[in-house]
Amino acid sequence: MLSNIPSAHLAGRYAEVRAQTLELAAPLSEADCQVQSMPDASPTKWHLAHVTWFFETFVLERFEPGFTPYHPAFRVLYNSYYHGVGEQHPRAQRGLVTRPTLAEVRAYRAAVDERMQALLRNPVDKAVAELVELGLQHEQQHQELLLTDVLHLFSCNPLAPVYRPGRPQAVAPASALEWVPFEGGLVEIGHAGPGFAFDNEGPRHRHWLRPYALAQRLVTQGEWAAFIADGGYHDPRWWLAAGWEWVRAQHLEAPLYWQRGEGGAWLAFTLHGRVPIEAQAPVGHLSLYEADAYARWSAEQHRLPLRLPTEAEWEHAAAPLARAAIEHGNFVESQALQPRPAAGSNAGLQQMFGDLWEWTGSSYLPYPGLRAWEGAVGEYNAKFMVNQTVLRGGSCATPRSHIRASYRNFFPAEARWQFSGLRLAHDL
């Protein structure tokens, strides 16, 4: 799970991550925190309680002397999918749980935080340190989910509420599509060395890559508007069979959160409210079906065999850039809460970390030799390795300290409420 983590720093890191979650929820009213806009999303109040339940269940219950549960019913109410722990409240009904109140959930957080800090005041062994770090990484995942779920919730409101005022204005020159070549060969991918990693990121292993090229930047909103104008959502040539049926069934003609404004101009709903699209900014909130269809359409426009990159290609290209690119990437700490345009031409690979999660062409499958974690936390990743596709790189809603080159996110093909976009690739 991790190695060489200085346990003396855990208490400070714990306090910091927990405070960041409350800060993200601060602009919301109690009503905002209660509502569930769709079964795939969760109310903010549930997120606040569930990440607290994780620490109570997996850390305090095992390691706190004289442990007693804060509230026995919370063990079921805020369990997400850990069958090894017990029953769960139905996911699609989380928004119906009006009690406990938001104030009571905050009191639950405060009580667990006090008990966790008491536990961490003394030296802890590796087992405790690993579970605490896992809980913090888990909470950072829910910080991003909190934002994506609030965005979806607010998009359902005809008043177009603003989560955070003051949309940053992005001014960038037009950036032509350029290609960065890679020789390929026998490479190694997967997590190795010190620091945290989820079980699905390893073991590190060898992988053969043919020579390939990646686009230096993400696909833009202006380029996507051209795809729409050319009838992209109405032409079955570009779509996988399941994708075409999905488009027709949903009557789709644009990315999630896009709609026509006065005069036919495209507007997008964002965490800053409804705004005009930015031609040079990356296009987001796309499904795998849409990303794949755009790659096929773009292949004809460019007369190149364009496609989505594999996750091995993406990691091979991104790993040497990771340290500097993560430091300067557009993550939640930048407070932009939207993807930013690329810097311009002749700058090499850009936007590899932050801005938008990038769909790959790789199914979410175990690496050779994967061993899931022991106990109930072993349900964290491995049991979802079917009918999912890998995304890489993080987004403008991802905490900076949460991402790394080996990180494997995953969603089903139709998911698009996440900050997800695409980068093109082709064989050499």
C-alpha cells in the first residue's frame, strides 16, 4: 500500500485533508447538501459522513482502546459498497436520508476527528499508518466527487446557481495540433518505490509498446464545436454500436452541460455558472463513447489513423514529466475549477496532469500479478474490474497531492458527469 511514510506527520496531514473537505462544502446551504441529483451522484452530506465512517470503521474500530461506535446505525447508513463490513443503505436513496441533519453530520466528523487525533498523538505501527493514509486518499477522491456531484446538482436547477463566483478568464493563443513521437519498445509501467499507491497501480511490470505519437494538448471546445457542426452526433459512422444506441436513446447532440444560447452560440454550465464556451479551452464532461467517436471523426479530418492512447502509452509518456507537471498542473488548489487552455505551440506535451481526466482506449483490468489488499479494504478496486475504462492524469477538481503517473481512474463508457476529456494518439 505504501512504504516509508513518516507516521509523525500523519496527524498534521489528517487535519489538513479533513479541513479541505469542509472548505469545499462551505459555499453550500443545508438544502444543497441534502439533494441527490441522480443515482450515480451522492449528496454532499453523505460524502461528509461516509469519509468519516471510513476512519471510524477501518481505523478506530480496530485500533482505538475501548472503541464504541458514534452511532450504531451509521455503520449501515454510510457504508458504500463494503460487503465485508455489513449491509449498506441503497445508493439511489441517499438523498432521502434527511436525518441526521447537516449539523449532526458535522458533529460526527468532529467527534471522529478528536478520537483520530488522540490515536495519532502516540507512535503508530505500519498497519495503522497505512490505513490512515488510505483513508486520506479515499477522502481526496470524495473531495473531487463532491465537486462533480454539486455541479450536476446545480445544472438541474433552472436558476443556474453559482458554486464559486469569479470565473477566471483564460486568454490563450490558438494552438495548432502537434504530435510528440515516442519510440516505444519494452517499457515498465505501474507504481514502484516509496509513497502511497492503490493496489490497482501495481505490480510494476514490463509492457511492449509500438512506436506512437501523442497530441501535445487536449482536444478543445472549439474543435468539439466543429465536430457538432459537421453532424458528429447524427452520423453513425463515428460511433461504436453501443455508443450509437446510447446517443439515440438519450437524444444527445453535445457534451454534458452544453446548451444553445441566444443566436445559437454554445454555452456551458460550470461551477462558475452558465458561461460561453472557450474555443481554446479543453472540452470536458465527455463519455468514452463521445471521445472514441471524436477520434474516428478527427482521423478522417487529419487523414491519420487517430485513436485514444492506451494507458501504457499515456504512462510511458507522462512519467518523465510527472514531478514538474504535477507541481504546475491545474488542480483544485488553483481554484480555477475548469480546464485551462494549453500554453501554445512548440512546448512539448502539455496538460498531462490536471485540467481533465483523459479517456484511454484501455479496459480496466488487473496488472499481471495483482494482489488485492487483505480484508474488507480489498473491495476498494479489484471487484470493479469489468465493463470499465481507464482514465489518466487527474483534473481541475483533483487534489494535487492525490495524483501520480501510475494513478488509474476508471468509469463505465457512458459516464460523463466527471471532468473527463481526451487526447488523441496514433501509431508511427
